[in-house]
Amino acid sequence: MDMPPKRRPGELIFNVAILLASLFLLYSAYGISGFEALSAPGVVPMATTAIMAIAGVFILRDTMRKDRGDQSLRRDILPAVVVVPIVLILGYALLLRPLGFLPTSALFLFIMVRFLSRRSWGFCLAVALGTVIVIWAIFRLIFAVLMPQGIVPEGRIVAFITSLF
């Protein structure tokens, strides 16, 4: 006899979010033209979002009937090797404009290399700085791509380097 499928961690929350999103989209589609006529502009969006919402209700019902599985959200779905890079990418996006490309990228790469490789601090610093310098030189000096300047005076650095040639 086959065992019934178990509910995975986060499955219930995800299905509730999908149902709520479908209901919001149905409400938005209704706002296009309401129920004026079958040929109204909002009919197709309302029909598709209504189908999404109905399917969401059935999927949520089936999910709620499942027994909890033996997996955990932290261990099996969102381990640290997934969560930490996501948080660091978010931090990179938030710090890029105020700090600029060079310090933000160096900090991001330093933390990522250290976290993922578990190598020495010196190795991680050398890899991060070397990578950022090479990327910066290629894109800023060769291709003349403007990057967020931030706190590092890139204009002076570029002027100095170009004066050497």
C-alpha cells in the first residue's frame, strides 16, 4: 500500500500566498471594466484569475489534508548556504549606491568567499580585492562603463591611470 504524500515545509504558507495573490489579481481584473458585457476588456483577465483562485482553493484544501512530513524548513528547504547569499545580495543591492561599486563589491566578495570556502582571511581578502580590481579595470577602464562611485574617488584614479599612458 502506498503511503500518502506528506506536506513539505512551507507548502501550506506558499499555497495560501498563491491563493491570496490570485484573489488580489481577480479584484484587480474586476476593476478593469467590471461585469459590463461578455466582450468587455476585463472579461478574459477575470476569467483567468477566477480559474486561478478556484484552483488555489482546491490545492490549498488538498495541502491542508496532508500530514506533516519529517523535513524541516531550515535544514531541507532554506539551509544557511541558501539564506546567507540571498541576504548578502540584498545587502549588496542596498549598499551599492551609497558606498559605490568598489567597496561594496569587495565586501560582498570577501564575505561570500569566506563563507563558502572557509579559507583563511588573507586568501579571501586577496581573492576579493583581486577580482574586484580586475572587473573594475575591464569595465571601467577598457569598456568605459560608469559604475556607482560612492565613497571611492574613482575619477581621480581613472585620471591618474590614463595620465600614465
